[in-house]
Amino acid sequence: MRDRVLPAYAVGMFVLGGAFYALPSAHVVIWSLIGYGSAAAIGYGVWRNRPRRRAPWIWLALAVTTFCSGDIAYELLVRYGGQENPFPSISDFFYLITFVFLAIGVLGLTRSGSGGQNRSTALDALIVTVALGLLAWLYLIGPRLTDPDLTTLQRFISIGYPLGDLVLLLVGVRLLTTIRPNPSVLLLLIGMGGTLVADVLYGLAQIRGEWSTGGPTDVGWIVFYGCWGAAALHPSMAELTEPRAVRPRQLGVRHQIWLSVMVLIPLLLLLAETLGGQSSEYDVVIVVFLGATFVLALVRLFGVINTYRRNTERGRGIREANGALLTATSTAEVESALRLAAEQLLAKGTPHRVHVVMNDGRAPDLFARQPTDGARLAYTRTLPPEVAGRLGGFEITLICPMALPERFSGDPTIGVLLVAADETALGQIQIPLELVAAQAALAMERIMLGAEVARRASEEYFRTLVQNTTDVILILEPDGDRVRYASPSAQSTFGTEMTGVSLSERLAASPAELTAKLAECDGDVPADWTVRRPDGSAVQVEVACRDLRADPTVGGLVLTMRDVTDQRRLQAELTFLAFHDPLTGLANRVLLNDRIRAAVDAVREGETVGVLFLDLDDFKVVNDTFGHEYGDRLLLEVSRRLTAVLRPQDTAARIGGDEFAALIGDAPNAETIDRVAQRLIDVLAEPITIGERVVSGRASIGVATSTGDPAEQDLLRQADLALYVAKNAGKGQWRRYDPSLHTAMVRRLELRAALDEAVAAGALTLEFQPIVGLRTGQTAGFEALVRWEHPERGRLLPDHFIDVAEESGLIVPMGTWVLRQALAAAANWPGTPYVSINVSAHQFRAPAFVDGVRRALADAGVPADRLMLEITESLLLRDDDQIWDDLVELRRAGVRVAIDDFGTGYSSLSYLRHVPLDALKIDRLFTSTIASSGQQASLVDGIVRLAQTLGLEVIAEGIEKPAERDLLARFGCRYGQGYLFAPPLSADAALEWLTPVSPVDSLARYPG
């Protein structure tokens, strides 16, 4: 009977629709049957299908009733009242109130079943409604407002119909986007579509004055009546207000496109009128609608931002819950973590209850669905009574399965998480709770597996221990020697059957010795024994003994043995690796330090302990040239030679890389240790052949001895300091530690720290020494010299701190400061004297050095040809293409380059031909002796001639006597500097030096 109601209703509506067009005289009666029949069908559907909430359907039935009443009133006024198209009338009241009832009913349906979806769908519906409302205003509402034939009441009633249709459109879009489609929803939407189309056609016909009852427009209203009655009769109508977990819908591309089009409709209409040069009376209306769509779009955007923020907060709650689940060790702790997750995910202060039910057969109805169904909402009253009692008086409960779809054994659903709260709140947290429930399933599986493993281990402990383990269990007779019981593994350990055998025989010990061994291992501390097999092999076993002779079930001594032969061997190997170098097998730093401390503590009066610290001089060359394999073989050969020189009781160690050390104990005196150091120097100086190549193993050695109070000395550190001195003295040498070395290192570190502060604070100063023409006496330029006024040591020249600056890297910022200060001073000099600046190799190889020079020149406004950079020969001897390219780039920019202190380094004539240079400076070591040494004079003459041949200027440094000046001038040297002309001057004095006075006056002002 139930299945026949809906088909019968459909047939009846179809027949009535046909009769409406076939019998025009019976329009009023037939239309009443159609309209009121639809309302009656809605009421009957509510009674029969019993939805969760009936109020929305009652409102829909009222809407159908008032709509039909309006139609009947209109027909009565026309047919029997003698009115032609009565407007306004009582029928208009019924029509307009219909839209109100309809909107209340449809919104009630969407609120009932939305599960707490956010307001984004409502905003989307509003945007669509506003956009279409503009079109309705332009083509339906506007013409009626401006119709001069209508009264004010008629105008307002006329615009009520399009507005009502817009409301109908709004709730229809809301229904479509909020509730998952089913037959009842589709019938409601078709009915709305029918009445919308009919209303639009009716409005157009009224404007044209062509409206008449019985036309095709009435089909839309018939569809409305028929579909809405059918929607209530269909059983799916109950689903619309049922609680359910609603998945958030993704904003698809088509949805975005349509929404964008709707937002842009007012703007496009306004743009079309502007481009067409037309002005409309509705321009203000278009602007208002444009503002409305803009505001709605902003609200929609803010909603997306708030949703992202809420999701972020929920993500933090999920992370906290997951952290608690990771550490959970029981079901109670898992449930506590889930309560924490629900509290974090729900809005603060939201009442709720959380309960976890395990799949142990006590509540089978909760596990009837597959885990793939995901979360679902259910009435709390439909749950098992015990479960419902724990969830309080909440109407709705969210059920999240704790499932592992790929579980190896058992039901994939381990349990369910139940959260009871307000339906809207549950709809907002359903997806986060599903994630937490999945993590809880993993935690529960881990806990259950752990419990199962413990249970099985407990049940099978004895069987595994005695029958299957490799451990040996022996029960000795009360006399403590003869074996009464031996586990099966005893034969593999002892190599023979042990039952009835004397244990002392297998241990190759006397009964008294066995008794002592048993006493040693009695208790919780095991002992190591050696078992002799019949074949002569030995097995190392770890033995624990329990005296259970008083226990009536055992009545003997119980020995538990474990074969630890491999373990002890591995321990020995690991111990060796922990204290020895894996490549050479020598002791490492840890073992060496231990033996040094032991040797110093045990040293006797009249004996000396010595430590040698070795570093290979050319190891990096071997590694870089021939590869690491050759380097490793070289280290092995060095370790062999080192060991051969030392005594057996001495310790050879590899500290790391190419560093070795040797500990020499109980030496008669320090001279003995010195002889060992020299012997090592000699032995390692002998060439080493690796493959077909001969490499060098030459080393530098630092020596430290336990003179004085050895307890207060760190010999390895002292030897390292001595090695530093030996390295600075040259290759293949040794030096013994002297306490002054430590003082020197401390002073050097203090100097470095003070220099760092001086560079940062700008405490350095510059002085300028003139470079003059030897024949003319005219100043060609100045060499910039840096000075440091040390707060304690006074005025320091570069020789005292430049090497510290290069070691620490301070040379780079210091060099930049010197360059900029020197150029700033040169910018004030009259004429065109250049400034010459020394450039360190570290500074030259710094990144973007060339760009830094260019920027300094540009900032000072000094032409590039007034800058000369002085570099050392060692910089040019490196095979570095980047350095040569930078030199070419500097000279191309106009900067001049000079070789400083020529002849004191690794002089090579070849680079003078190839390197882009402008000048070379002869060191004062040559110029100071040319007047007294003919050989030096000839050498300097040769250097000048060579420079002239290569087109280089020559500048002689350190000229202090007129004879030196005259001799250099005769050789052809054009320029010189030194105290003969002037000492280094301050910036102000250098500027005064360039004032137009005679050279004699200048010499008088600045005597050497």
C-alpha cells in the first residue's frame, strides 16, 4: 500500500493537469484540486514518513496552500467578480505571503541537515541571488517602478513578485549546495524551477498586457504543485532532517568560474554602458548592486581566512593528541588522549561527552558498518543503553571508527570513538576526529600487540628457556659437581652429553676450584668461565648460579650458562677500535691521554716522561697530488717507522689526519727524549717509496717533558705548542717546549682580541711616506702605512700585528678600511700624486675584491690611475687563474700594480713577463748596502735594467743616505722613498708636504 501512494499521486496530478487545459470552464475546481491536493500530499507525507523535524514541511505545506488560495481568489474575482486582471487584490496578499512561508520551510530543511556547515554556501547563494537580482531589477522590477499607469501600492506589489522569486532562488541554491541530493531534494528543486520560470513568464506577460489563464505559463505552477507533493511523499524526505556527517565540499573550478561571473555581472553591465556611451536611469542601482557583491565577496574571503585559522588551531590540537597517543600504554591513556583531542577541537566551553568502545563483542551494533563508511551521526537513544548512559542527555552522537583497513589479522575495526555534543559542533569536527581516531587505532593496535607478546612470552617462558634457547641450564647434585639435568642446548655448548657427568672435568678444574667458582657466581652477578670441549676447543660462557637445594621441587644448584664467545670477541674488537686508530692500529688520542696520565702519576724520581707531537710537512701535497690511497699508505709507513724507533713499552699514537704522537716513559733524562726526536726526524726524512713513486714523509716534531712538577703539566698540549714553533722554524725540525711559548701564545691571543676591538672601533691610523723622483725631487705619490696606538704597548708598526690580522681574517676588513681612508686623503691632495697601498694575499683573494676597489674609488672620487696596489711575490707564484684575471681587470680599470719587496721572496723572472704589472719596489735590504758592497750594487743595477727592459717602473725603498740616492739615480732608478726624503707623515702633514715650497724647505720641515 505504501509503495502505491506516490505513483497514484503522480497519475492523479497528471490527469488533473490535462483536465485543466481540456475543461476551461472548470479551471477553479481543477486548480483547487491541484493546489490543495499538493498541500494535502505534503501533510500526508509528513504523517507517513515521520521526519525528525516536521516544522519545515508544515511551512512548505502552508506555502502551497496560500499559493493555491491566491490562484483561486484571482480566478473568482475574474470569473464571478467581473474584474479584468484585478490588481491589487486579495490574491496578491496570498502570493506574497507564499514566498515568506516557502523561505522559512526550505531554510529549516537546510539548517536541520547541514551538520554545522559553515556559512560559505549561504554567501555563495547570496552572491548568485544579488547578481540575478540585478538582472531582475533591470528587466522586471525597474519597468514596473517607472510605469506611470501604476499607483504606488501597485508598484510595490509589482516589485514584490520579482523579489519573492529572488528569495526563492536564494533558498533553492542554499538547498542545492547544503544537502546531498536525493529524490526528495531533486523534486523540491524541480518544483522551485517550475514556479521561477512561470513567475518570470507571468511578469513579462503582465508588462506586455498579454496575460490570460490557461496558457503555457500555468505548466510551471502545475509542476511546482506536483513535485512538492511528491517530494513529501517520497521516503527520502525523512533524510533531509536526519543527523549525518557532511563532508565539506571542495570549491571546484566550475564553481569558482560561475561565482566569479556572478560577482562581475554588475561591473560588466556598468562597463558595457560606459563603453557604449549610453546612460541608464538604473546606473545608481547597478552601482548599489556592485557594492553589494563586493561586500559579499569580501565577507566570503574573510570566511575563508577564518576557516584556515580554525583549521590551524585544530591541527595543533590534533598534534597534541597524536603526541599523547604515541606515549599511551593502555586503553585508559588512549581514551584520555581522545578526550584531550575532542576538547581541543571543539569550541572552548562546548558541552560534550567522549567515550571509547572496543570491538570485543559487547556492542556488536556499533561495528555493523565497514570502516570505509567513515564517521556518522546517530541518535544517542539508538545506541546500546550502557553506551548511551555514558554519553549523557545529548541527542546526537558522532561515531568515528578506530579502524586499520590493512590489518593483518582480526576485524579491521578495533573500536569506535563516540563524541556527544551539539549537532552543529559535531559537524565542524568530524574530519579532524576521523584523523585522531585513525591514530588511536594505531595506538590501540600497538598496545594490544604488546600485551599479546607479553602474554605469550609469559605462557611459553619455561618452554622457550629450557627447550629452545641456546642458553644452557644445568641442575647439579647437592654436592655441587655431578650434573643431574642438562637442557638440550648443553650438548652443543660442551660438545658432549652432560647428564651424569662431573662438571669439574669439563672445566678442567678440581672440585675445590669448582666450589670457588660457584661461590663467585652465586647471586645476580654472573661470572665468565672457560669450558673445554672434548675436541680441545674452548668456549667462553657467562654463568649465573642459584642455590635451590632447599627447594623441594629442584633440590640442587641451578646454573644458567650462555655462550658469549662471539660476544666477548666483539667486545674486545670494539674496545680496541674505541682506543685505537682504525687505519694504523696505533693508539688514538683517548688511549694516549690515559697512558700519559698514568705515566705521569707513576713517574719516579730521576725519571722523565716525554711526549712527542709529530706533524707531516708535505702530507697535503701527497694527498692532493696522488690521491687519498697514497696518503693512507704513507700514513701506514710513517706509523711503522715511528713504532720501529720507539721501545716496546713506549706508546705510538695517531692523533688525527697527519698528526702522530709518542709517549716515552721512564727515560733517564730529557736529553734521551731529545735524541729520540732527532732519530725520528732522521728516519722520516728518508724517502718513502709507494708503488713506483717516491714521496716525502718528513715531519716536524714538538717535544714536552715532565720536568719540574709533572702533576701540573699537560704534556700533549705543551708538545703541540712546541710543534707550532718547530713548524715556524722550517720543515724537518724539532723543538722542545719552553714555558715562554705559552706566554707568547697568550700574548698573541690577547693581541688578536685587542686588534679585533681596534678594527671595530676604528682605532687604527694611517701615515703617508712620500715617493719622490730621485733626479727631480718632485713627489710622485705616497705609500699608505697603517699604525696602531695600542692602549698598553703604545705605537705598533705593521710588523707587530699584520701576521695576527692575517691569521684571524681581520686583514680583510682592515685592508678595506685602509683603502678607503687612503683614497679619502688622496682626494684632497693638489695635483696628481698617487697613493700606494699594500694588499695582503688574504685580502686579494676575498670575494668581490675588484668590485670593492671600484666602489672605493667611486666613493672617494679619485681616478683609478692615482691608485697603486702593492702585492707580494708569493701571491703570483700560486697557480690561481682567478688572481691573474683580477689583476688584468684592475689594470684594465686603470689601477696600477706593483711588486713589493722584490728580491726577498721566491723571485722568478718568468712571472715578470706574464703578470700584468706596472712597477716593482726594491727592498731596503738591497738599497741599504749598495754604497758599501759592489756585489749588492751590481745586483741592484741588474734588477733596474731588467725592469726597464720589461717596461716597469722601479721604486727603491729605505733610502737614508745621499750616496744611496745618487747611486740609484745613476743606475736609472727613477723613484725612491725613505727617511732621506721624509718619514711617514700624518694626513695633514702629507697635505702640507704637497704645498708649493722648495724641496730644501720640505727637508727642513721633516728631517730624517
